[in-house]
Amino acid sequence: MVNDIDEVNKIITGSGNNFHCKVLSYLKAKGWTVLISPYYNDNISDKPREIDLIAEKAFEAKTTRYGTINIKLFIECKYVSQKNVFWFHSKDREKAAELILAVIPNFKGNSYIDKHHYLCQPNVSVAKLFASEKNSKTENEIFYKAINQSLNSMVYYRKSKSIITSSPQKRVNIKAQISYPVIICNNFINLYKVDIDTMSEPVKIADNFQLEVNYAYIDPARNQRDEYFIIDVVDFEKIDTFLATLQSDIDAIQVVID
């Protein structure tokens, strides 16, 4: 007979929250402020939704006194237990540049924009399509859900105030706030890639990669919008590599910001 503890442990194992908590603990240890599973209202269904984590870190601006450049991550944590295939093609670099300029207009006409992690690897392709094992309905695929959750939450929260708390006596001057949607996987063992141009044999994905998405949604003001986004897909075992790319973004922004 199954006892209560066995049943509880089964719930814990099946929930995926252990990995969620692992990511939370790691980011906090790296100096990030993390908000756990905040709820927001889905403007299409008018139902409450949640994002796994919102993480934010303030980087001191070197070119100005009493200022920070803040990065805010909208993170979906995924324990990937089944095979997933991604179809890769060249990145739309023009749209990627427009996406960067929408947040940091100071990059316009400045070569430092090419140091941003959306543009710094010109020959690296991005995922455009995906499919999961054993799921006939798109809405049941874990990456479909992860894309929707990370993007919907970012659209809802990206203009909100900082989640980093500070004492009333401390002067806070955020010079720039950058929001990134992110999907963090427990590992990439079950992730494969196919090149759209060559339709070559699938191979395992070895490194962190990006998903390119043209996304239609209803904004908080109930207006229909259509935006281009890039989502970072990160292997937890290579999360430090991803965090290093964010530091490179900060270094480039430091040069162009007033």
C-alpha cells in the first residue's frame, strides 16, 4: 500500500518544481533578484496565467554617476523528458537590430550594436520551427507553452517597475532596462536540430540557441499587436555561458548610453 509520503513524493517528482527551484537558487546565488511564479492576466483569454520566474539584476553604469543598467529575464523552466526537433535557418538580422534599437536607441549608427548577443554571431542560425514527440496538438507541446508564457508575461510586465528592493534613503536611477524572454531546460539531451536549407540528418543540439518568433498578441491596452522577438533557449548546464553573454550586452550598452 502506498503511504502518504510516497504519494507526496510522486507529486513533487511530477510537478517539475524541483528544477524550477534549482534555477531560482542558482540565479539568486549569482546576485539576481528573483520573483517566483507571479500571476498576470492573459489579455486574450482573460484568465490568470503565470510565468515561472522573473529575474532582475542591476549593473552599475560606468559612464554616469548614480545609475544602473538593469536586465530583467522572463523565464520558463522546462524539464525536457521527450524528444524535440527544431528547424534552423538564418536569422533576420534587420529585425533583430530593430528589436535592439527599440530598447536602446543609442545603438543607432554605432558599431557596438554588433556586440549585442542578438547580433554578435552573424553566421549562427536560429530555430524557426519545432515539434515534440507524442503530441498531436500544438498547444500541448512544451516549447509552444514556454514561448507563450515567456512572451505573454514579458509583454505584460516589461514596463513595470523594478523588482529589486532598495532602502528609501538610497537613490535609484535606472538608465536603461532591458527585458529578455528565456527558456531554461534541464539539459539538451532530447533536443535535435535540422537545417531548413539542406534538410540534413538531425543532430543533437550542443549549445545554447535562439528561437525567432513573429508574435501576434493583445496588449494590456487591448490593442492588437504584432512583434518580432528572439527567445534564448538555455541548457542549465551552460547557464554561465548565457549569463556571460548578458555581461557582454552590458559592456556594449555602457559605451553608447548617456
